[in-house]
Amino acid sequence: MDIRGSSRIVGSRDIVPTQVLVVGGGINGASVFRDLSLQGVDVILVERGDISAGASAASSHMVHGGLRYLENGEMRLVQESVRERNSLLYTAPHQVAPLPTTIPLRRAWPGLLSAPLRVITHRRGRGRRERGALLAKLGLTLYDSYSGSGRRMPRHEFAGPAAVRERFPNMDPGIRYAATYFDASVGQPERIALELVLDGAEANPGSAAYTYTEAVGASPDGVRVRDLITGEEAVVQAEVVINASGPWTDLTNAALGTPSAFMGGTQGSHIVVDNPALLDATGGHEIFFEHADGRIVLIYPLHGRVMIGTTDTPADPRGPVRCSEDDVDYFIDLVGHVFPDIPVERDQIVYRFAGIRPLPRTDGAAPGELSRDYRLEQRQDSAGRLRIDIVGGKWTTFRALGERVTDVVLEHRGEVRRRHTLHEPIGGGKRYPRTGDDREAWMSERLGDLADGRRRVLFARYGTRAEDVAAHLRAGHDTPIAGDRLSVREVDFMVRHEHALRVTDVVQRRTALAFAGAVSRGVIEQVAGAMAGTLGWDDARVDEEIDACVATLIDQHGARLAQDCA
């Protein structure tokens, strides 16, 4: 691929024809792009930043059925979410794995009568709704029933006081019960979105995705887009325009001359801490519970660190979102409610992040009570061109949402679906070895000339696509950048084959280096150097990229840059 040619929309007066334009490269836009491409529909996707760099980058890394949605009476959403969770365990096994999730409980009876009443009346109350052990038992029994014949994980387990002390000796002695159920974890959600885009482009040569390209206005011929790297503009002429901008849907509509008031998102913040005692105390479980203010929070072991989240506060998509010092105080306090003898200190934070959930506007609802379901808003102009706005949606249900949007487009075009995607493997999940022995044999056969640590990193990151990466590494001289975690030739692969155009793309989204606190200024400099030759950067641009990456990590993410080895 010619990075500076075919991967950019060029020409200030160009008109680029296509059948469908998708605005937004988050998880939902990527899903729509892939599904339409699999049906043979030509699609152009434009994303003003990197793939999955907006709301999708602030995911809690959970693939879940929505246990808490049962109490709100959102049964359709729970059923769909559980089905999609089970599907992802099969279609994306290189990134999605079962996650034991434990709810710590202090009493037996609270909520036993009020929660069923809320389900029956669909009434969503404000404030704390304490869940007791018996209510948790009833809810988890119902939750298990949604897995049905597609069950891929064990049923829930219940532990009394003695078992809680044995399994979680560091938990607050006031926690007398623990309910453990299984949802799923996604190691790098940004890579799932990227692989959806890569799958779509591979399936249909008439489809293409353009990052750092913003929809900036309308013209008589279509949607005007601007390349934010070169400054050049083009007009995309499409029969269907799909607004998949997530929290920024109304802002995109305003730019395109069709104002709307669909969105009412809330901010979710997280911190990532290097705290070995807390990591050990979780026992490999996500600890998932309700804090005193009624918000659902989590303590989650991931990438050798512990992620703590999340907030649920009103947010304005017109401005930047940050994990604030008040948020940090909140997280430190909540850990103390579960593990009172394990202090969390500010200097243990290696990364923090925040994002806006793409939730529909609902007047009068508390932030935590906004529905996580989605809907499609449709309209046609006088020329018969269709506009679709995606309103709402949660990460887990991206495939189902993409399918629904695709079916609307196919109906508009008078076409029928060629391929269904429920069981369609994603990216490196194709031909994935299913057992531990098979995975070891695959790595030995396909990646055997690499050091053991290196091949395990590549296999965890790319799944079966690691074979293509290894071939790229062998094709030239390679040197490590971050030990086993990254190398010069791998960065070159990310630029040539994975749309990486900025240093932040590599350290924040193609890898988990920033998340795990494994980025130093030296690593950033080496990544910039590895990208420079492929992208044609001069020394000034290299310095600019280094400074921009350092500023992003420190100012926006409170990152603790690692020390370079002497």
C-alpha cells in the first residue's frame, strides 16, 4: 500500500463517488463498514482521528450482557448483549476471553422487593439501590438463563462468609457474601475496531477507510471532507450517508447542515495503577459493585495492572474530557470500601483516561439511568439519498448494530444480504487454534524462529495475523524498541498495513504500552524514528510528533513515563 497515496483522499476539488459514506471510525462505524463491505457494497469511512480513538478508546474493556440492565427492565438489550458476548468469544478469541466477575455483598435481604417492582413498572429510581445476596442470586439465575443453548461460560457461583475469606482474604470483613459470574474481557478493544476495518477493506476492494479525515460540511454533490494531515479537501458523493459519530452525532449533523438533538452522553473515567498488592487481591477477578452514591464501579486486573473505574457524570461533547483529580479521589475511596488494608496512592497511577458514552438524550433521567440501547434515525432528501443517524449503543453489541444498519441500507438499495456475521471470525480470530496445546503448536510452527517472549506478544496482539507480522519482521533488519513488546519492523508493519499515522496511534492503540505504563521518552523517539522513513517525515516533523505524543500522554492521560534503560 502506498501510504501517501491510496490511503489519503487527495485533491481540493476532487469528487469521490461511492455507494455509502460512514462518518466515524469507532466500534460502530467500523462494524457498519465491515458488514456492508461483506455484502459487496462500496463504502468509504472517514474518521477525524485514528480508528477507535474517541469514545471507543475509553471502553471499560468489558464484553458483557448487562446484568444491571435486568433491573431496568431492558430485557431485549440483555438478550442481545449476551448473544453478542458469546459470539465474540468465538469470533475474536485472540482478544476476547472469559472474565470471572465477583460482586461483593454485605447483607442478604436489601432490594428483594423493590428491584422486581422496578422491572415490572419500568421505573428507574435515583440514588443508591442496595443489592443483597438474595437479590443477586435471583438476578444471576435470570442472567444465566439468557445464555441458553449458546452458553460458552459456567453458571454463577455463590460464596458465603467462610468461602469469601478463603478466596479474597484482603476483602473488608463486612463483606459476607460474594456472587461470581462470568462475562468477558477484551484486551485491546481498539484492535477489534481496527480489524473490522481491515476485514471490510479486504472483503471489497471498492471500500476504503481514511483516518485523520473530517466531515466538515455539505455541498450540492455530497459531503465535504478535509484531510487533517495535508489540509486538502474532497467531496464524497454517496447514495447513503451514515452518521456513526457517537457522542458527536449532533455536532456532525450541525456541520452537515442538518441540526439534531439526539445525544445525551455521560463521561466515564478510569485510572490504571501499578499496585501489586491490589492486583494479587483480586485473584484474577473483576470486582464489580455499587458504590454508596449508586454508581456501578469496578476493580479490574488487566495487562499486569489494575484498572479502576468508572464515573457516570454529565459531559459536553464540544470540549475535551479528562479524568479529574476529583475522579481520582473517588476511585481511591472506592477501593478502600472493598480492600481497606491496601492503599492506592496517586504515584501508582500509570495512566488515566476518560470518554463520553454515546447515550441517547433523555430528559429527567439520572446519568447512570440512561439506556444503553440504540436506535436508528432515518430520513431522505429530495434526491432520494438516505441519511441514517446511529443514536446510542454499547460496545458489546457493535456487530448486531452493524447488521441492523446494513439491513436498512440493503433494503433501500433493493438488495439482499449475502453473508451473515454472527459467526464470522474477526481479523486474527480466523482459523484460531482453540486449545492450549494447539496454540503452542501454532506458535512453534509459524513463529518458531522468534524468541519465546516475542512470539507470545505477537500472538496475543494479532492472533493468527501474527504470521503476517512475523513475515514482515523477517523481510528486513529488525531491532527492539521496548524489549519483547515492540520492534522497529513491527512499527513499520503498523504504518503500512494498520493505518498508523501518528506516534500516539502506536503507543496508545496498536499496543497497550501506554495503558500499562511501559512508555518512556526513548520509546517514543524510537517509534517516531521507525515511522519517519515510511511516512517521509523530516527531522522537524519527527520532533513535532515526539513532543505531541509526550504532551498527549502527560496532559490528557496523566501518564507516568517509564525510565529509559541506561
